[in-house]
Amino acid sequence: MIAASRTILMIGALLLLRIVRNPCSGQLYQSESAEVGRRVHNYDSRYQQQPAHELGFGYYYQGDIMLPTDAHQSQDRLSIAEEHTSTVWPNAIVPYYITPNDFTPNEVRVIEKSMNVFHTKTCVRFVPRTPDTPYYVTITNRPAGCYASVGRALDNSQNVMNLQAPACLMSGTPMHEMMHILGYLHEVSRPDRDDYIYVNRSALEPRYQTESFYRNNFAKYERDVETYSIDYNYGSIMHYTRFAGAKDRSHPVLVNLVS
């Protein structure tokens, strides 16, 4: 289910996403969206092929990323992803806190089962926080969709993951958001992605066919982003689905170039 367990094992050099506002769009992607909450509330996996974490386009960066409140606002494009040791979870241990009464016992078990996949396949460990833990991820079930921060924030209030039940507990979404918490970005943002996929912008919803939307959701990162020489992975849990942001199911937005 994960892109590759070896990718997660390289936890010692995670990527911090430094994103800046696009002044044309005015989007900072730093606050919750009730509209995304409505979309996720109405989500029906029987008829919607995309996972719930793709329902935040237009409100969260790349659909499900909550940006830090100190993100730079002086540039008009995406900054590169960079190695930044202060955003690494030390020793690959991620303390977490599940907000009391937010989830049913069965829903908590779904979250813990997702964590256990990391435990069995990688060196990453999610552990309950203790009273003296300075940095930990707060997991909530707010009516605001599926989102997470990227990497470890030094302002602990920004170490967040929201899983609006039940939709955000389906289709590998908890693991996807946990990957963001670990510092991982979406596969389609890789600098070499054009060798593997074609982005059919005409297949996007009309409201999404703008330059600002493309930059904030489908732009590639610079060539100096570290990929650790790992091949592009169509099956990565961090990959958009073919119809991410699509206006209908007749034409996919992402077209594979390699069979």
C-alpha cells in the first residue's frame, strides 16, 4: 500500500515543504474549510472514485496539506522542497494525541491499524504522547475534511492531522495523511514526473482551469529536490488518482506515459 517501505526508512533526511502564497489566488491554505467538510460529508465511495483526501482542491494546498502560518508570502510561486533536519521526527518516533470523544472505538482502531502498517514495514513508530512530550501530532475529527501538516513543526499547534469520519478513514487516507506528517509530498510533484505522466489540464473542472490552481496543485518541484534515486511510483499511496480534480469521468486528468 505504501509507495515503498524503503522510502520511509530514509526518515533521517525528510523533506520540509516551504510553500508561499500565490498573490493572484490569495490562498494561504492555513485554515480549515467548512466547504471541504460538506464535500466530505456527502462523499459516497460507491459513486466517487477518488479518495476523500482529494476533495480539498481549492481550499487546501494540493487538496489536503495545511501550510504553516509562518509560510513566506513574498514570492509568487512555490518554493522548492528542501532537506531540513529541524522538521524531522527524532529517531523516527512520532508521538500522537487523539482528541478525546472525536472518534468511536472502531474508528480509533482504524487509525491504529494504519499506524501498525508503518510499524511492521518500516522503522517509523507512532507512539501515544506523554505529559512531557513537547512535539506531537494532534489527530482530530472536525467537519473540515482530510488534511495534515508536512513534517514536524516547531510550533506544536501546527502539528495536525484531521480525519473527518467516516470518509477520511477509508481508502488508505489515514496512511496518506500520516505520510505527510512524516514529511512526504505527493508523487506527482516530483521534478521528473513529466517523464511518466501527462497532466491533461483541459480535463479539470472549469473552475480549476487557471494558472494559480495549476501552480498550487499540479506544479513540479525544482530539480534539486531529493528523490533518493527511487523510481517514480504510479502505485504510491502519495499519488493522485487519474481523475483528481476532473470535471467528469470521460477524460482523466493524469495520463500514464509508461505502461
